[in-house]
Amino acid sequence: MRLGFGLPFSFLYRLAGLFLFGIDIPTRTSVGKGISIHHGFGIVIHADSVIGDFVTIRQGVTIGATSRGAPIIRNQANLGASSLVIGPVIVGCNAVVGAGAVVVKDVPDGDIVVGNPAKSIRDNANADSRGEL
């Protein structure tokens, strides 16, 4: 049985989330448990996006759709400040998207991507630890 609280709740949610905190996550967005929003201002997430469990999102992140589809952010992914994830891409489990990165292609599980367009630095990180960078 529906009690008819949907419209007032949706209005209050939009008022608090968007106007007070600057966070736009539509109520129909699929969001997993344990999401962590750091310095949450200027965050925009498309309604058709899917956010997994224990994902970290920082300020200024945009998760947006194109005419081809919306992103899927898998469990324990970490999205850096002002990063963009656009279109039908998958950000893998435990993946890290660096600050300001623009993700337009899939990010494998456990990978680290930076830049515009986002590129993996996983091999460079290993080279740096050996003093080769």
C-alpha cells in the first residue's frame, strides 16, 4: 500500500541534497551500501548510473550518461576530486580514478587511472618503486 509520501519526500530530498549540500543524486539511482562522500559539494550522478558498495566519491565528481548508456561503478572504487565518468563505462572493483580524470573507457579491477582521457598508471607506479620513472 502506498501512503502518498513520495512527492513531499522527493521535494525535501531535492531541497536538502541539491540546494543545501550541492549533491544531485536522483532517488531512482541505484546506490549500494556504505557509500562515502568526502567534502560533498558539486557532486552530480545520473539517475541511470549504478553505484556499488563502499564506493568513495569526492567533491566535484560527475557520473554522467550519454545516449549510449550510464556508468557502472563497482564495489570499493575510489573517485578522486573533480573526476568525470561519462557514458556506458564500468569502473572496476577497487579501481582508483585520480583527481580531474575523465573516464570514457572501462577501468579494470584494481587499476589506477589519471588524466584526460584517463589512462592507466599501474605499470608506471611499479616502475617508480624500482626507481625507473
